[in-house]
Amino acid sequence: MENEPVKNVYMQQALQQQAEVERVMRGGARKRKAAPRMNAPASPSGGVSPSMAPSGGGEWGGEESPAVEVRITGWWRYKRVIVPPNAYVVHTRMGQPDPLHCGLGISFSFDPALDSFLVAPATLQTIMVSANCICSERQGILVQGYVQWIIDDFARAYRKLDFSDPVDPMGVVNAQLREQAEAAIKDTVATMGIDAVLADKQPIIEELTTRLRTLAEGSGQGGEGLGLRIVTVQIKEAVVSSTRLWESLQRGFRAERNKAARLAELEHQREIQRQETEAEREREEDELASQEAISVKRAAHEATGFDREHAERVRRSQVEANHLATQAEHESRKLETEASLERKRIEIQTAQERARAEERAALEAAAFDLQQEENTRRARVQAEALAVEIAQKQARLQAEAELEKQRVTHELERKALATKAYLERALAEVELSQAQRKVDNDLTPEFVQQRLVELLPEIASKLPKPAELKAVNFSGATSLSPLVTELLSLVGAKALSGAAEEAPAAS
């Protein structure tokens, strides 16, 4: 897998597109040679004019019908050509330098022995352009657009352009204009960055419009042009070819949007918690107020019952006293002395009972007041404790929200730093790859030989010097050749190793 060669996808696409363009350019000639008509009249030169055949009635050898519906009526040499009103036609005759008829929707008499004609549609043509471009950052971008054009001067256009294909007369012209459009788009995108191409496509449209109009309509300084008129040029979209690069371009925006969404969610949760705390406090205050009102009503009701019971007791005592007084009065008649003593005793007893009843009523009233004070004190203590608990809960919730906000902020900052480090590391890898490629390109055999020649004096100076010099005579060249060869190979190996070590240091 490591030794598998890397495929150049862009080069393969360019070769496929070039082959498709060549096929379209040669398609009209192949169709004219491969599909002769059955009953079409012959031209004076002995060939067959594709545009002279009618669209129906079995006149065509192939199954495809022509793009322009032309009817040929009459017989033998007395024929008439009926041209649709939305088609251009040029009618020529042998021996005449100029066309007999040239214009839009012109029908005419036709002599198949001497005449020839050519038809082309006058409708608006649309070319879909899809250009694989390389921007200034050496990244692939697919730019898609379309060009709409129309024939403006057919007398000039039929002399310079190929409309001879009966099935698709505009095929060759569309292919030529498409190649011009793709070349203009690639030249413009090559000088722009990715952000500029994705954000503003107006420079591409202006350059493409200028080039196509100069080609089709002429330069305005005496240039004739091709007799065409460019109606509109539009760029539909630009797509980054690398999925990883597209995700990297979107990562910053997505991080900002996630940060804003998270902060909004935290703010929403904080507002909900604040409203829930406020509602809980109001509910508890309402419960305390309700309990206090119930306690007051209960105390008032108990006081009313006590007063009623006390009044009933007093009334009963009075009734009993009156009854005893009546009995004593009746018995006084019998026994005045006993009655007088009994009256005194009853009066004393009644006074004692009244005193005891009053004392008991006073004690009960004091006990009720003490109970009321105790209930009020307990309610106040509970309210203060509840307020303290609510304040503590609010402080705890605020602290938790602040901690959560700090944690989210740290997490977002950490992710932003990680993203920045990843981008810097990717840029460093790209720069290192470019530097390595430059070194590989510069380290050629010619470069190594030049460095070897430059370093030979230094290599010779660093060779070990012999302790003594001796003169040796060799009998023939055959014995000297191996020694010289070995010495040169040793010197060359040292020179090559020195040059290879100095080349990375120099780069």
C-alpha cells in the first residue's frame, strides 16, 4: 500500500474533458460521412448537403431528426425550400460569389443541381460551464455557471463558424465557447483566494463577460467578431473540492454560532431559575399570610366562644341566684331567721362563685393572650428562617450559574485554541511539504555534478597525506587502469556524500 502511486485526479479530469471536446469538434464530420441520406438531392460538387434534407418522410439514413424542421416541396429541379420563421438560412448557387438569400426565415426556390443551402436555429442558446479551477492557495474549486448567446449577424457567423451538423448545428460552437469560458474562469480564479471566490463572484463574471464579448462581438476597434451576441453570463455556485478544507473553513463560524447558542441557553436557564425562585418565594409568602389569617380567625373564634361560655355561666349563676332567692323568699315566710341566714350564706356563696368565675375567666384570657403571642412569635421565626433559606438558595443558584458560565467559556476557549493549533499545524505541514518538494526538484544530477566540481579542491585538501613519497613505475597501461578507476570512484563517492549533506543544509 505504501508503494502504490498517487493518482492525479485533476489531470485525469482535464484529459477526459479534452477528449470530450475533441469528440464534439469531430462529431459533425463523422456524422456527415456515416449517415448519407436516402433520397436527398446531390450538390454540384458531388457531395451531400446535410441541411438540404427534409425532417420527415424517410429522407434521413439515421434515426436522429435534424434540429431545424425544413420542408422541401416540388419535383425534379423545380423545388421549393420552406424555412421556419425562427431559423437562419443562407442559399448559394454555383458560379455566384455572394449568397442569393441570407436571413431569418427566408423561403426560396431551389435547384438541386446548382444550389446549396445551410440552416441554423435563431433561438437563444445556453451553455452550461463546469470548470475545475486551482485558486491562489493551490486548492481545487469547482465553479459552475452558464452563458447564453444568440446569433446577431448570420452573414458573418456562417462564414466563421461550423453549423454543418444537421442534428446539433450549435454543438461545435457551444463546445468552442465553453472552452473559452472555462479558460477565462480558470485564469481569474488562479489569481483569487478561496474566500474571495466564495464571497464575491463578480470579478469572475466581469472577466468572463469581457472575454466572450470580445471574441463573439469584436473588440470595438475594428474587430469584426464572430457575428454572435452574448446575452448573459452568470456564475451559479463555487464548491471547494476538498471536504476537509471545506469543513475547516466552516469550523470557525460554527464554533461562534455554538458559543452564542450556548450562552443564550445559559441566560435562558438563569432567567427560568430566577422566575421559579420568585414564584416559590411568593407562594411561601402567600402560605404564611394564609396561615397567619387562619390563626387570627381561629383566635377570634375561640375568644368569642370563651366570652359566650363565660356569659352563659354568669347567666346561669344569676338564674340560680334568682331561683335560690325566690326559694329563700318563699321559705323566709316560714322561717325568717333561717331564711336570713340562708340568704346570707347564698349571697356569700354567690359572691364566691362569681369571684371564682371572674378569676377563672381572667386566667383563661391571660392564657389565650400568651398562646396568641407564642403563635405570633413562632410565625415570625418561621418567616425569618424561610427568608434566610431562600436567600441561601438564590446565592447557591447564582454561584452554580457563574461556575457553569466559566466552565463553558473555558471549554469554548480551549476548542478555539485547539482549532487554531490544528490550522497552524496544517499550514506548517503544507509549508514543509512545499520546501521538501523544492529541495527534491533542485537536487538533480546536473546540480550534484556541479557541486562535485566545486568541492573537488576541498575534498583533495582533506584527503590523508602520505608520510613519504615514492615513485612507482608501471610496465603498462593495463595495470594502471584499475588503480585509477578505484581512486576516481573513491573521490566521486566522497564528493557525492559531501554534496548530499550540504544540499539539505543550504535549502
